[in-house]
Amino acid sequence: MTFILSVFSVHAQQENPKKLKKESDRYIYEAQEALSENDYASAEAEYRKAIAKDPSNTVAKYNMGNLYYGKENTVSAENRLKQAAKIAESKSEKHQIYHNLGNSYMQKKDYSSAVEAYKNALRNDPSDDETRYNLALAKQKEEEEQKNGQGQDQDKDQNKDQQNDGGGGDQDQQDQDQNKDQNEGEGGDQNKDQQLKDEGENNKDKKEGDQNKDQQNEQGEQPKDQQGDGDKKQQQQPKAAQGQLSPQQIKSLLEAMNNEEKKVQDKINAEKAKGVKVRTEKDW
């Protein structure tokens, strides 16, 4: 009797999972009907009943994961798809589950996880070109993210270093003050150098003007000096005593008298020769 009861009990347990799966499939059917009418809330409720009735129902978890994926509830979608992947038995089921799991990761830009999901999908069906395309796209996005991430990390570290150095604002202010002081110093030195240069040029021009003036004065005074030399020479000549003729005056007077006498004699001789009275030329 005990044996019979024991056998009956085992038989009842073997029939119970089939009954549970049948009831679970009925809830899945009700969920699909609700989805056809865009009643997502009722569809979600029916899927939950199906999973509660038969937790090993891969289709219920897979479809519920796709429902969350369509509603962009990526966290819930990933959880349900992972659950489905663990209990899936056929490669076809695993391929579809991992493919959609990769799509869920792509939706939230988790490209590294998407790459792994697509690889698992291809392990169960290497001939799926759509999965292979999604894998290539996920790898490309992952590389771009890594490059951008390195640049962002460098910027973050640089900003952190500036803050540790006492604040970027203070450093910028110090740099500005230093540049200002340097510019003012250079400007002052340049102005000072320019001023000295201008003063030097003015002094040079003044010196050249003085030289030109001295040269002009020398040129203008040269005749005066020469005249002064002439006067000096005349002054250096012996002067006659007051009331007496100098030897030069006497010589000039004698020459004048001789010339006058010669003119008179020439005039007499000419009148005698021609018998005509003529006018003598004026002796300039």
C-alpha cells in the first residue's frame, strides 16, 4: 500500500508540471491577445501569471522581456531576458534571447555588454547576418566610447589637478596679474627706451643743428675774418704821422701828377698835329 501510494504520488508530480505548463501557456495566449489591442498593462499582467504558474516557461520570460524592451524599460527587459537565457534549452531559443538582449544593451548604450550578448547569439547561430551586423556596430560604438572616455578622463584629471593646485580661478588670476605686470614692465621699459632714444635723436639733431649753425657762422664770418685780415694788414702797414703824407701817399700823388702832366702834354701835341680841339676821355 505504501508502495502504491508512493508510486501514485510520483505519478501525480509528473503530471502536475504538464498541467502547470498548460495553464502557463494559456496566460501567454491571453497576453498576446492584449498586445494585439495595444493593452500593454494587461499583457504584462498575463505574462506575470504565466511565469508564476510555470517559472520554467522560457517563452513567457522571453516575451515579457521583449515587452519591456518595447516600452524602453531596459533594466526589466534585461532581467527577464537573462532569466530566459538560463532556462532556454534549444540553440534557436538562446540565439533569439541573446540577440534581443544585445539590442536592449544597445538601447541604453552599454556597448561592451551588447558585444558579449551578440557574440553569444552568434555562438548559437553563426549564420545570422543581422546579429553579425549588430555585433560590428556595437564594436564600433565601443571603440568610439573608449576614445571619448579617454579624452574625458584626461580633462577630468586635468581639472582635478588644477583644483588641487589651489583653484584654476586663482591660478588664472595670478597668470593674468603676472602678464599684466610683465606687459606694464615691458611697456614702461619700451617707453623709457623710446624716450631715451627720442632724447638722443633730439640731442643729435640739436648737435647737428649747432654744427650747421657753427658752420654757417664760420662761412658767414669768413669774409668778415678775411676782411678783418685785410683791415689788419692795412692796420699793420706803417701809418704816417698826423699832418704828414705817408710814402705811399706821396708815391700815389707823384704818379697822379705825372699822369696829369702827360695828359696835358698829349693834348697839346694833338692840337698841334690836327688843329682840332678834342675832348679827353674821362679817367675812371
